[in-house]
Amino acid sequence: MIITEMTKEHIDEVITINNLSFTTDAWNEQGFYREFSLEYSRKWVGIEDNKVVVYAIFWCHGDEAFMMTFAVHPDYRSKGIAFSFLTEVFELLKAQNIKYVELDVRKSNLPAINLYRKLGFKIERERPRFYSDGESAFVMSKEL
């Protein structure tokens, strides 16, 4: 897999992955394009078979990063792509002097929670009724 910074040329493929991955609270096209105007936004894609198969967007402030959105194309899940992609992205963040990463994850999303735990994240707290459908989120964090 090739990991590279996201460009506007990747947006159509990223939106496809986003729409296949999230039924509620999915980002829209305007949201993805807005990221290119934010100086604190860091965006990467993973390319395999000449197509985008995974993406992540982080907001970085000082030495901290917050994962805003992350998804793997359904056809490429359960193959270790998420783990290897995020492992490399965290190295890229460390090279930018990021020392701490935080994210929100649905309480019911056990595959994601297990992935994040495998990557060294710990559950810090719960955000009750965080998502638009009323589901709560766990806040997870890790030091890089």
C-alpha cells in the first residue's frame, strides 16, 4: 500500500468509502473540500490496486491530534490495512511533533474499538448521546 497526502483528486473515492462506511453522521463533499482550507488539517489516503482504499483526517493543534474521520473501503477490511495504515500515519504525525492522538468511536463499533486498542489506544471517557441517532461515543487516546 502506498500512503500519500490526500489531494482534491482523491475526494470522489474518499466520498465513496465514506458513504459505504457511515450510515449516520457521514461527511458530505463540502466537508471534505473544506479540509483543504484548514491549516491544521492533516489528510492521508492509502492506495492499493491503483485506488484509494483507506483515508484519515486529523486536526492538529500544538502537539496534539484529533482523528476527525477514518474509514477503510468495505472490500479491504479485515486484511490488516487499517492497522498498517494508521501505524504509518502515526509515524508521519510524530515527525510533525505530534505526541498525543485522540478520537471518538461509537460504543457499538467493536471492530474499530478493537483496532484502536491493538494500536495502543485506551478508553478515556464516554460522550453520552454523541451521535445524531442518540448513540454514545467512547473517547479514546494514545501517546505517540
